[in-house]
Amino acid sequence: MKAILQLVAALSFASFSLSSAAISIFACEPEWSALAQELGGDKVSVYSATTALQDPHRIEARPSLIARVRSADLLVCTGAELEIGWLPLLLTQSGNSRIQLGSPGYFEASQYVPKIEVPATIDRSLGDVHASGNPHIHLDPRNVAKVADALAERLNQLDPANARYVLSVIDRAIDGGITMIDVADVYAGGESEKIVGGALAANGQLQKLADPIGRLDGLYELADRSLLFTDWNTGSLSHWSAKGGVKKIADGFKGPADFAVIPGKAGPTVVVPDLVQSQLRFIQLTNK
């Protein structure tokens, strides 16, 4: 099990590796500290500014935190105004140009997931309202997966020197009995396929390499064992069957989109939220 977890973490950022010193990561919340540590292993040094018992809205910008930010190579925070009461002061006082807003070392997790509960109006009478929506994105595991992809690519951007660490993990996994590795073009911008392919060519023991279809947000199995799915990359709804393969049913959706399926005698109706038109789209499928 430990070997499998190591392999999953490694393949999530297959082109990220460090040639010498570990990347110093300052995480605003413990969930991002844990994620960064899982991705980087002993190749990163991670510090969390808060614990699970603290309210991230109300943290004091202590000198000790400023010192930590000053030496960081990468800052990983939630964003969406969750840390607005203390993070801007840390950034200003640190004088660290590597992790300022707009730099490669500045990473906001909320930028990589759909925003929910965004208020239509902002008024002081409403009290403490997040203008950018609900910032507690880690409560949805699907959001954590999206952030993991983005964070992996950022780590790769900061230090793409070599793939020795990943290759060693792949070799150990294969030697430990792993017979299939799951890769995709969306892992580290396609670099995972290149690196894993090179490792397999050198090792020659793997039995199967699986390459899924992009990033799937919704997946539903119909009565005939065929599948409906939405693809985040293309903003499309597609149907897959063993006989017909993949066929696109509708497209034009903006960003990730879950969907619902309403059974019917003539065939199921698929309901997909269209974020471009701000309306629901009903797509009738016929039984064949």
C-alpha cells in the first residue's frame, strides 16, 4: 500500500524533481501543507502557518511567520479572501520577491476550482461576507484533486531539472509488483507520459499503461453499461459504449460541469448546468 501511495504522489507531478536543496514551501492552511508534502515527499520542506484547531480568518501576522515567508520558495494558500486579514501583511513585510502575487512562487488553490456561493451584492449589513465566494474549497475532495494537479505543475515550473526522483519511484513500484500505471495528458501538461514511458522502456517489466480521457468531472453508468461523462478540458458531454466508442453529445460548457440523469421510457434525459448561458440544458437520449 505504501508503494502505491508513493507512486500516485509521484505520477501526479511526473516531471517535478529536485537536483539538490529541497524547495521551501509556506502553506497557509494544514490541508495544503499535507498536499504539498504528499506531492514532494523528502524533496520539499513544508511549513504550515495554521493548525486544524485555528480559525484561518483570524491569524496574527507574527514576526515568526514573517521570517518563514521571507525564506520561502513557494507560498500555497487558499485565496478567495480567506487570509485577507493577515497574508497581505506577511507578503509586504517579508520582502520576498519570489512569492509575491503574480510570481511563480505565489499559488492560490481557489483559482483552480469552481467558485460557489458568490454573493450577488455586497453590503455591510450582511456582515462578514466573502466577495469571492465560499473559500472552504478543501471540503470537496474533487476540489483537492484539481488543486493537486495545478500544484504539481507549479512545482514542476519552479524546478524541472530532472526526473530522477520519479524514475526511482517507478522502478521501486514495478519491482514491488505493480503491473499497471495510470497516466494522462493532463498530468503535468503531458510530461508524465514522457517520463513514465522512458522509465518503462528502460525497465521493460510493466504489463499495462492506462491513458484515460482527460479530466472527467461527471461519470454515470447507464442501464446498458455504457457511460456518460463530462470532460473539463473540452467542456463537453460525451457517451461511451463498447460498440460505438466515444461520441460527443454536446459541448460549449464553461469549466467543470456535473450532471444529472433522469430515466425515461424513450431514453434518459441528461441535465447539465450551462455556465455560459446561466441555465440548465436538457439533452434527450434515445434507447437503441
